[in-house]
Amino acid sequence: MSEFAELAARAEKLDTADELAGTRAQFVLDEVVYLDGNSLGALPANVPGRVEDVVLRQWGRMRIRSWDESGWWTAPERIGDRIAPLVGAEAGQIVVGDSTSVNVFKALVAAVRMAESTGSAGSGRDEILVDATTFPTDGYIAESAARMTGRTLRPVTPAEVPAALSGRTAAVLLNHVDYRTGRLHDLPALTAAVHAAGAIAVWDLCHSAGALPVGLDEHGVDLAVGCTYKYLNGGPGSPAYLYVRRDLQDRFDSPLPGWNSHAEPFGMRPAYEPAAGALRGRVGTPDILSMLALEAALEVWDGVSVEAVRAKSLALTDFFLECVGAYVGAGLVESLTPVAHDERGSQVALRCENAGDVMRRLIDRGVVGDFRHPDVLRFGFTPLYVGFAEVERAARVLGALLPG
């Protein structure tokens, strides 16, 4: 048996033994190998019917009554409680709403205010550290938050954070997984280092939630944000979420104090009084259509453990790297994704010449990943619906496209 035939046979055996194989049927998929779930997750099959019900019955017939009778008003915290176990948090600490960018702003400014509120320990904390390799928007928001709070912004790589921390540090904004390379950063160790310096840790979970265990409560994370349209499959522009650790909730001072986070939202008082708990993270009227689509999408997680997802994710990415090594000529691609499991998220990033054109040709041949400027092919592996035969096919098509 040739090496190529052996890889195809192994893929078939791995799919047969896959305990998550059955979840694929819960998504709307076709013959395309879809490896872009780290940008936009596939559509769960139950979502269209749920959205139709929300539009035609809840909005169309029940109208304003649905705020109470259909549970619209409590959706942000109810859906937050559904996300909580996926990121290792107990109920009552996550609120859903707004975009990731808005939640990063709320969390980072609130973190600086928390540092201020610690009395003498907070004096002189005039610096914010931000992941220098972060997704650009996080950097933009951090720069604005620093100007607004009178702090200096200092970009550093995650590896540089421990040495950069000092008594000047108010807050640190980090990404759990690097969006370009798929590198998984050490959340427990970095959070502990931030706390040892007396600062507040804010984590962006966009590329880890739904792909691997996070352990927010276990590791004492202060604040965290994340999107829901990648590995959580909530749909384009689905609302993000904000985690506020329970013992910090009474100190969470949002820079966006909207009527929805008021202790008495329908009191219409001119003075703001924050609600108790994670509800302080709410701002304006919830975006009900996309929020309830997200709630339906999260049902695919019923009976699925994050640990099983992580195990399959590592198996998929290992197998993909092996197949790329077999099918792609030596020196034609370079993996930017760490080999070590404890340093890898759920994507593989390959550097190659003319990466943009290569990705366009891959898509034309039924393998969908994405391209990041200037020379990176990104492939995201969503264990709920990606199989090993698809992984083998993707690598084989890539090898056929690149000159040998």
C-alpha cells in the first residue's frame, strides 16, 4: 500500500472511531471541505426553524408580550449561562450582548478602574499592557482605553508579559490563541503572573472558546470576552459575551452604563445605579433575533464535552500536519503552528509563496480555508463537524496545487 493510500485508509478508520462523528448531522453542510470555522462556524440545522418561530410567532403575533412571555428580557444572562460551561465558568458570570470590540472596551476600562479602586495599591498604576500580536481591533480598543483613562499603552508579546509586569501595571489584555498562527498561550501561568503584580487580567477567547478547555474559574481569570460566530457557530455577527468573575462583580464599573444594566431599568431615573451581578455588563436593548439564533445554535453542545472536542481537535491538526508533510513538496510550506499540543489551538497556519492565490485555487477545488496577509494560509478545525477524511482530502488538494 502506498503512503497516500495508507493515509486515506487511516482517515477512514479514524472517522469510524470518532465519538463526535454524529454531531456533523446537526449542521447544514455539503461536499465542500470547510476549514474556516475559526472565522465563521457552519449553520446548525435547527437554527432556521427557531429563527422563523422568533420572527413569525414571537415577534409577528405576540409582539411586545414576548419580552416577558418568550423570555427576551432574560436572554443575555440565560444564554450566558449556556456558554459558561464551555469556558469553565459557573452560572451567573457571563452576559451576552454587543460585539467583541465593545466588550473589550468595557472590560479593559473597568479593569483599570478596578486597579484604581484598590486604594494605595492602585496608585501609580499608569500602564496597560496589550498583546503586541493581537487581532488589530483589540489593539485599537486598548489604545483608545489608554487615552480615555490617562494610561500609557505598552505592547508586548505574551512571552514578554512576566518580565514587563510591574507596580505600574493596571491591566493586561491578552489573546488565548493567536489568530494568525494558532499558538495557544499559557492562560494559567500568565494570569498568575498578572495577579502577582497586583494587576487585572483580561482575556480574549475568540479563538479558543468552543475548541478547547479554558478554565476561567479554575485559573482565577478576572475578565474575559469572546465572540460566538466561530467555534460556537452562532452566525455572522452573532452577539459576543463578557465574563466578570463573581467576586469582582460589585466592583465592575462599566464605561457604558446603559439603561439595560440599571438596577431599575424601567424606573427611567436620571441617575445611574448599576444592577447586581454580571448584568452590569449589559448596555442597550438586546439584539433579539441574532441572540436567539445563537441560543438555538448552542443546543448542538448538549451532551458534548469540551474535553472530547479538544482531543479530536489535536488529532485532526496532528493528522493534517502529517498529511501536508506527505503530500506537499519539501520546502513549499512552513508551519507557523506549534507542534506541542499545549501550545496549539484548533487551527494550522502555513506560510507559502503566493498564499492568496493558493487559497483562491483551494476554494475553487472545494477546500475552504482563509488567507492572512502577506503569506499565510489558515485552516480552522471545528471538531463538531470536520472529519479526518476531509482533512486528508484538503492536504491532498493542497499538494496537487503546489509545484513539486
